[in-house]
Amino acid sequence: MTQTAIVGWGHLPFGRIQEDVEQMIVGAAGAALDDAGLGPEDVDAIFLGWFNAGMAEQDFGASLVMNGFDALRYKPATRVENACATGSAAIYQGMDFIGAGRGRVVLVIGVEKMSDVDSATLNRMLLKGAYLKEESNVPNGFAGVFAGIAEQYFARHGDQTDAMAAIAAKNHHNGCANPWAQLRKDLGYEFCRTPSDKNPIVAPPLRRTDCSLVSDGAAAIVLTDVDVASSLNKAVYFRAATQVNDFLPMSRRDMTALEGCARAWRGSFEAAGMALEDLDLVETHDCFTIAELMQYEAMGLTAPGRGAEAALEGWTRKNGRLPVNASGGLKAKGHPIGATGVSMHALVAMQLCGEAGEMQVPGASVGGVFNMGGAGVANYCSVLEAHH
């Protein structure tokens, strides 16, 4: 087990938000500190997860949170970026700070403001998370990248559009119970399965319902060492935290499998002394439905090429063998790049403390988080366990 616990969290609604980055950072941070029962004066360091890539004019956001809390002035504050895994990267930096004995209480915030730029500009900025020497001309940005991955997967394992529609429908159904989700609408399998005016093909074979949303949002957590955690009202401990990075160019990898994801899961299970069967739920990185399908295989839920079984037979529904994305996932919740990893850890911590409201998976005590940056490049896998 690591030396770190999550002792509080704050989560803003995801969607198209009027607030700017600074206001979202301050709002999420204040909520997390209040939830932990700690004040800004107790914080030893701040880590901000923020991708940006030009989406917001303001950059260099490490100290922005201090505008809301004078007591944070003079504390070390660092901004972290690792594409769509930016939020988890910030958390792991906070864990390392505590593990190194540099401090005992760390505030981690994840944020993104994506709605201020037009869609063509946004696609170009998100594509900065790909290998531009080879992948800069992919049409439709990251949707095009994952459409290409889906085509390769289909060529090897057969057409998966039914399974992908089942994943989309499951996550939209789950998202209705998430008070912070961007899209709280139970669209149903047939809508997700059938291309239409309201569900067009974005990049073949991906339909709109196969793609996560353009989102603004922020989430924050408070990390402490074990001694501080034991004195607080609640604590969710990291049983394992594994980071695996792979080659950036897709040309150097077999894109029909997410090898970095598989290695991250194996590393975390080994470190935790656990197996997949020990988990009560998982929040995983469904930036596109094909990604969630492939992650079933990478985590060991099914054999390679058989992920569709888990989707079509209901294994990953909230009442299934292993509930996956009870929050609605990125698909329904939204995917504000820098906030996503922090949100995922916060949502699993809520579940393990029995504080997930309508999203609650009954009796959950151990949960997994998988957060991915780029097309399987930066892979973060955490195993969390509550101590009541």
C-alpha cells in the first residue's frame, strides 16, 4: 500500500460552463477542503492538472487557486500535463510529494475550459496529444484517431458496432444518476446503434454516441499521509498506483490492443496483492466507446478480441459482474481533459465511502481507476480501498 489517502473531494458540474478557469479552480478547491474538514492553511503543496494547449488564453495556472485563498500564498504550486491523463498525473505528483516526506497535505485540482474555441480549433488543439510528425493530418481530430483504431480492431476481430452501442447506452443510462454529468439522458440502445440526423457518423465507424463530449469542468481532491488521514472523518487509501507510458507514434505499436493499459492494470494488481475479481467497480477512460471495449480486454475482464461479450451480456452494467463507469463515464459525464483523472478518483472515493447518492454501487469497498492520455500512451491505474 502507498502512504497516501484521499480525504476529501469537490466536483463541479461538467458541461458548457460560464465560469472561467480561475473560478472553476477556486470553486472545486474550496469544496474539496471543506469536504475534508481542512483549511487552506493546512495545505503543504498544490498540484494543478490542466492540459489547455491554447484553449484558454490564460496559461501558467499553478498559482491561480491562491486568488481564492490568501492562506495558500507562498505554498509550492505546480502545474502538471500528460494529455487526457493530466488529472491522474497531478494526483501521482501529489502522492510523490507526500511519499518523499516533503509535506503531509496536498491539494490536487483538475480543470479544463474547452468551450471557448470553435470546433475546428478545438480539434487542432486536442490533436497536440498525438504524434504530429505522422498523425497531424488525421481528419476529425481525435475522433479520427480512434476511428482508425476501431477500423483496425474490426479488421482483426469483426464488426463491434453492436457492442459499442451497448457501451454508449449503458453509460448514458448511468449518467442520469450523476448530478454533475453533462448529458443526463437515457438515450437507449436503439438510438445509440442507429445512425441518424441526431446521431450522425462522426468518423466512420464512430457515431456521435461513440464519442465523449466537449466539456468545461473542474474537480479537486485532498491527499494526506496515513497519519493525518487516520484523524479525519473519512479516508480512501491507494492500494496501488501504476503509471505506464508507451511510444507516442501509433506506427510503433499494435493498436488493436492497449498494451500500456494492460501493463498498468497488471502492475497495480501485483502491487495491491489483488486480482480483478477483488474490485467492486471500475471507472475507466471511455473517451470513445471502442476504448472502453478494448479496456475490458486490457484489464483482464475478457480474453483479447472478446470485449464485446462483456458489453452485450451486461457484465459491466451497474448490477453486473463488474460495474464499469457507474458515473456515466466520460461518455455521459463529459471529458474536460485536465479534470477527468481527478474526477474519476473522486467518484470512486465517493463510492467507497457510500457517498455516491443515486450512483452508489451497493457495498463497494474496493475500486479501480484507469485514466489514459492520448491513444494509449500515458496510462494510470489506481486501486483504491476505503477504511471505515
